[in-house]
Amino acid sequence: MKKIAFYDVKPYDREWFDRLNGGRYELEYFESKLNAKTAALSAGCEGAVAFVNDDIDAACIRELTRAGVRVLAMRSAGYSNVDMKAAFDSRLTVVRVPAYSPYAVAEFTMGLLLCLNRKIHKSYIRTRDFNFSLNGLTGFDLHGKTVGVIGGGRIGRVFMGICRGFGMEVLAYDPFPGEVEGVRFVSLDELYQSSDVISLHCPLTEDTFHLLDKKAFSAMKEGVIILNTSRGALIDSAALLEALNAGKVGGAGLDVYEEEADLFFEDRAGTLIRDDLLALLVTRPNVILTSHQAFLTQEALKNIAGTTLSNLDEYFAGGPLTNEICYRCKGAETSPDCRKTRKERCFPPRAEGQ
Ligand code: NAI
């Protein structure tokens, strides 16, 4: 039976993988994150399964392939933590789960907005202490306000629909704008100038790194609410803190943080947190920070496990791969020369033991 190394595993991940695996693979679970040091744990495994905060750089990829791994199955949509060029050069096939529940993330984003705007996080703490005062809890109606959605893909579109349900005017920016009923695609400048709430739903790439920086914040409306359930490094956190301190940004709902990799998903309550920027952000009453949990619904976990296992099945069956990504095509067919348009893999698979 083929062995698969499974990194950064939590009990909630295991539940669905164990249920859906049905004995087809021997799953070796490791609590450690995947990085250059832990890659050797994969010895004897033909596949490795990894997640968003694993550090899959060139050294890690070298160690993985040395250990015998031929396919890296990301159990996430994003793959900005994978050195795709190194994977391509090592002929390590990379697959992912492009969509598992856009509803999970979009609904959580609205949850952050409602909590932040109506200060539910504060009332929860007050009433537990029998403090029934309403002072300082005033919010604003979402109805009639303008939300700017950056990234009009799967999650962005579901979020747009939710916002429309609240009676908000929806603006969107995407370099590849599409048609969405009731939504106006505009330039980033117009979105910054007109939005009361700005929500990020684009991938982290070289182009989007620190998309929201000092200059972007200065172009926004006074008191704008910022939501980020995509990737931490889309926001320059130091610039966000400055904008919060100046009152330019009225609140931030953050499910991701640019330096989250060594912190999130674990209980650090007894640890001295040396990240001063994070420490300052979490003390702000108008910041809600969650630990990359927007994806965490039963439906999403089931879909992640199901798609990851079928990605592995496809790989070992030797046919075309539905969810393959490589550094040339980034998961999409971009040119007539792309092998995917010919229903082939991005590159021929490594032979067993190669
Ligand atoms: P998607 O691929 O369906 O959509 C992304 C959209 O962003 C595309 O329409 C693309 O054209 C657009 N885009 C690309 N470059 C852009 C730019 N420079 N400016 C604005 N838009 C740009 O991806 P999906 O499924 O909607 O996911 C969005 C992001 O959500 C992912 O990249 C991932 O980082 C994040 N995510 C976060 C989760 C969490 O638990 N917090 C869970 C799942 C995804």
C-alpha cells in the first residue's frame, strides 16, 4: 500500500481523512510542519500532504524528493508557501484543492464585519461580567453602505452576494473582471475612494504583496473597515497599525497575518510573543484577529479530504491531473502551448524510486 506523509495534522483534519480514505493509503500523520528539516520524515512515502503555513522552499523540496516523494498534495487553495519553480525543476508534481467551500470563508468574512461593526466581541465580555452598559457599542447600518471587494473569484463572488443581501452597494476590483449581477467592477483607486468596507479575496502573488500599504490606506475613506480572510502579506501590517492609530482605518477584521506561520493553529497562551506588531494589533479594541479559521466548517473539511485523496488517486493512476499547478501555468491554462490544454500533465511524472 502506498504511504503518504501528512504534515501539520490536527484532530479535525484526521477525522475526515480517516473516514474517506477507506484503507486505500497508509497515512502517516505528523504534527510537525513541513520544512527542510522535517521533509526527511517522509522517507518511504510517495506523497506528502501539506498546508498553508508549511515552509516548502527549494531546500525542503530537495529533501522531499530525496526521501522519495513524487507528489505534493496541498490541502489548501493557496500555495504561496510553495517554491513552484523549485518544484518544477525537481519534477515534483504539486496538486491542490482549488475550492472546498467558498461559503465557509465568505460567511466568516461577514461574521467578522458584523462583530466588528456592532462590537459583539465587546458585549460578550461585558455581559459575562454583568456589565450591561451600551456605552461605546454604537455601530452603523450596513444597508446602503458601500463595500469594495478586491478579488472577484469564488470566495469574492459569494461574499458579494452576501453583501447584496444586506442591501449594500457592491464595488469590485479584479484584473480579470467578470459579470456579477448588481456589482460594478471599478479601478482600485475608485474602490479605495468610495468604499466604507474593503474586503480582500485575491491570492498572494508578487503583484499583491503589501497591496494595502501606506499609500493605499491614504487613498481610502476616513474610518474604513478592512477585512482580510485571504493571506496576511496582502497587508503591510505596520502601515495598518499606523492607519488604525490615526483613525484613518476604523476597524480591521483579520483572519490572517503576514507573520502567522510560526504562531497560528497552536495554543501559544504560555509563550512570550515576541512579535510586537501583532501584540499591538490584538490589543486594539477595533481589531478582531482570528487564527486562519475562516475555512473551518464540516463541509470544507470533508471536501478538502475528498479532493486531496482523489488528487492522489489521479496522480498514481497516471492520467491527467484536474488540480495540478506548476510555476508556468499557475493552475490555469494560459497558452495554447500549455500541456493542460492537451489534457496532459504539466510535466511527465517521476518514475517510482527516481
Ligand atoms: P479564486 O482563484 O477563485 O479567485 C481569486 C481572484 O483574485 C481571481 O478572480 C483573480 O483574477 C483575482 N486576482 C488575481 N490577482 C489579483 C489582483 N492583483 N487584484 C485583485 N484580484 C486579483 O480564489 P478563491 O477561492 O476566491 O480564494 C481567494 C483567496 O482566499 C485565496 O487566494 C486564499 O489566499 C484565500 N483563502 C483563505 C482561506 C482562509 O481560511 N482564511 C481559505 C481559502 C482561501
